[in-house]
Amino acid sequence: MVQQVVLGNEAIARGLIEAGINVMTSYPGTPSSEIMPAVIEWKKKLGLNTYVEWSVNEKAALEVALAASWAGKRAVVAMKQVGLNVASDPLLSAAYTGVVGGFVVISCDDPGPFSSQTEQDTRLFGIFAKVPVLDPASPREAKEMVRYAFELSENYRVPVILRPAMRVSHARQNISLNEIDATARPAKFKKEPTRWAATPRYRLILHKELNEKLGKIEQEFEKSKLNYQSPITNDKYPLGIVASGVPYTTARELLGEFGVDVPMLKIGTVYPLPRKLVSDFVERCERIVVLEEPDSAVELQIPDRRHVRGRLDGTIPNAGELSPDVLYPVLAKILTDANLIDAERASVGVDPALSETLKSVPLPVRPPRLCPGCGHRSAFYSIRRVFPSAFFASDIGCYTLGTNLRAVDTCLDMGAAITVATGLYHAYKLDGKNQSLVATIGDSTFIHSGITGLTNAVHTGARFVLVILDNNTTAMTGFQPTADQNRLADGGEGARVAIPELVRACGVKFLRVSDPYYQDDFQAVLKEAEAFTQSDEGGVAVVIAKRPCVLFDRTPLDTHPIKVEVTDQCDGCKYCLVAFECPALLLNPTTNKVEIDRRICVDCGQCIDACYKGFIIESNPVTISELADKVGLHQRFIP
């Protein structure tokens, strides 16, 4: 049997392929983004007839996949954990209506969090929605769970959630490449209004059916091999560990380092919890510690918690990832308190000298920053110049890093830049104050959740400047296409839904498209937009900052690179470092002068405008007419 070392998300993708999926939809979001590309790669390599779609948001993605399931197809939708918030409305309803073809919801959690606004627990969402939840502890197990998830879904006609945490999604492990399920599943939608279009009366019936299904699923989980209990020979143990997901793997390795044998119960089927299995284990131990992340989904479901310790009582940290560094001292204390190890063994693996050395090393703080040449940086720099005292509402994307440039004051969720700006406007209007407001949102985020907010803002008479940062791609998660391009997930051609047309359809009267690289012109457009918001006929003024992502499309830079140099007159004032914050600008501690890091400089020339003293200059300047011949200045503004 062929073995291959793959990323966790690639293992999940292979599991989907082997399960014979017919339809996959997704909206990109770390840590889930690699699943769809891997499915597409296998689909093309094997010549499979599988429909794939980058949807405009998670709600649309779930509904499309669910409908395919109603037609008898095996369907899957993948997203990150906060995406499940967006898809929650159809998910809760789907639990009642049920499915026909297997329907799996993959929601990748981000304990930490490392790339999310919350570290919410999808497993708790499953409990809330009454949808079965599987929690893999490794990439290989995630792959194995995929096929079972489809079988479970079809056997009980319910959606099933697969919840890989970030370490499962982004770890690597060898997996077996098994045969592909080639079962034919012709589309056949059976009209059943009392289910698919159920009124409240029938929803009550469906709810009762769902509860009955969950009871049967719990009985199946009692015998599932996805739950593993280490052999127990004694009648009573001083300590037992119940663990789910990645913490199980981490704890097992750490217990090996401590050299102790503690009975463990691994839970792979988190909801509905196999309560008899868990209760029997709990009764055999004087004390139980529950290890799970990022919240307490298993612990909350244990019937008798009198001797159970975990996140709820603070024995285990109640926030953050249970990494080895975090779990090591916690387990050491638990084992010491249970008289299973002494103080000497509790300190095994701890090097005090190394710890002190690391504390003494003056490592510089390195916050994440926008890439060299990023058009968002130029846009934010101009925004700060034009609006020095504005409030800045922003959104989810690369541009959230505008916080470093003091151009982002709020970041709530997808699409909230527009609605937060609307709320701030009306709040200050109540006091008779005219507060300058600028909202920034990305192109993909605008299509995801910004259209309704903009419609609401126009309808209610809000006044602010909205800058749509359009870099022609969904950059932060891997350059997935947006609906504003004619490129589909698998490379096919789709119909373009142009952002300017969407903006106009929302009722916006002021719309300009400008390239933020041309900062004087861009700032002039921003001033014009602000003037419109203050005019008698004013409202929301929209400026689309159009500049392709420098990592995705280097064509404009390759057409005319602008090499820069710092003159000897540089006095080390650090204005360019703070106000522009390009990673390619460095301060030489010896000379106290700014230097250009040629290793990462992309020759965009934008830092010339960032030095108001004129000490950053172009090395080989060209005339305006020469530049126009090369890149076409008339194309900067798009009607």
C-alpha cells in the first residue's frame, strides 16, 4: 500500500477523495485553507467528476453543499471556526431537516488563537446545534474519520462535524493512499415539503426525530474504535486522564517523559458523548483530569463531575492552546499532587540554565507587518495623511496590520468595518458632532459580508469614507480568487461580478477607483470623498484602492522597477520606519541612518513619499512621459 507524508489538511482532502465526494464548497480561512486546493489537485490527477467551489462566504458554501446532499450527492463544506458563525443559520436548520447524501461540515479550530479573532470551540457549536462531532488527534486519524463521518451521516441522515484543531491541520504525518469510493450517486431530489420546507408544526416533529437519532448515535459511539481506553487492570487508580484531540497526543508523549503509566481515555466522538463509557472510566479513578482545547466540551457532558478537574475549575488553563510548554508544568503538578512522581521527576526535561539564558537574550519585538511593496501600506499611509484625526473602522484581512500604521482602530468580524462606521456616525450625530470616519475593507471581505452593511449605511443616511482595498485576490489565505475575477476554484472560467457595480447597486452616489501607489492622486481622491460626505447631498463615499497584491501579481513592478537609495543626509529621525513601516527599511545602529534591505526590497519606490525630508530618492529616475509610455498612466483610474 502506498504511503505518503502529507499536511494534515491534505490528509483530510485525501480522505474526502477516498470517500467519493461529489461536491465540495469552502470559503478560505486559516487553518482550513489547504483542504480545497488538495482536493482539486487529487481531482485533476485522478480525473474525478467532482464539483468544487470557492463560495463568497461560509453561509453560501454550506447551503450549496447541503442542497447537493438533499439531491443524494456526497457533499462537504470546509471553513475555519469563525466561519461557522456565518454558516450557523443553515447549520442549525439542517440538523432538523436532515440530509440524504452524506454531508460533512469541516470546521478547523484555532486554539491560541494564532490567526483568528476568537478561539471558539466548534465542538460546543456542535452540541448547541445538535450535530454529531468527531475530534481527530492526528492527521492520519482525521483522514480515517472522514470516511466514517460520511457513513454516519448517511446512516442517520444527519450532518456531521469534523473538528480538526490547528495542530492537526498543519502537522505532517504519513498516510495510506487507499482506493477511491466509486459508488454512483445520481442526483435525485425527492419533494418532501414537510421536511425541506417544514413549517413550525413539522419542525417540532423533526426536532423529536433528531433527538431520537442522537440517542442511537450515542449508543453507536459507546462501541466506536474512535474512542480508545488504555488497559485497566486495577479496581481503582489514583488518577485517570480523559483527553480529546491534540491534547491526547501531547499528554501521552509527556507521560512517557515522566515515566508514569496513567490510565487514559481518548475521546474521538465528542458529541454525543458516550456517557456510559466515560462514566465507567471515571468510576475506576479517584480523580479525573480532562484535557481538551480550546474549551470544555467533554468535561461539560460528564454526568458525575464531583471528582473531575479540568478547564472549568482552573486545574487546566481556561484559555489558550495546550502546547507541550503549557501542559508540561500542569501535568507535573497533577502527577506530584497524586503522589505519582517526586519533585526530581517533575523537573525532568527542564533546563534552568537554558531558561535563564533565554530570558536574558534581548530579542527584538517583531510584530507581523505588511509585505514590502504592499499596496495596502500606501493606502494606509495616504489615509493617515488626509485624515489625521479620524476614527478608523477596519476588517479581517492582511490589512488588519494597518494597526501598526495607526490606521485601524476597530476590527470586529467580517464586514464590520462598514457597520461599525455606520454606528459611530449615528452615535456622534446624536450629540451634534461631525466626526471624521474612514472604513477600510478588502475586496473578498466586501463580497463576503460588506454588501449588506453598505446597503444599510446608504439607506440610513450614514456619512463616512469607505475605502475598499482591492488587491485582486484573497491574499492572506493563499490567493484564492474572488467573485470579482472570472477564475473559479479549479481554474475554470466563471462570470465576473464587478465590485464597482455592486457598490453602485447599493445606492452609493460617490465612487472613485484609484491606485494608492500614486499617492498624490490617491490623496486628492480621498479629500474629494471627504468633501462629498460633508456636502448637502452627501452620504457614504466609496474609494476603491486598486493595486494587485505584490506576491500574487508582480507585473506592474516588473514593468518599471523603481530602485531607491538613502542619501547621506539621512538624520535617523525614524519617521519612515514608524509612519510607513516597510520591512525593507532598516536602521543601521552604527551609523543611525536608514538603509535599504536589498534582499527583500521589491523596487516599488513607495518609500520615496515616506520621507518628507527627501532623503530617500530614486536611483535612476525616469521622466513622467517615459513612465507613461511604460505603464500607461491613463490606466490608473478605472471608470
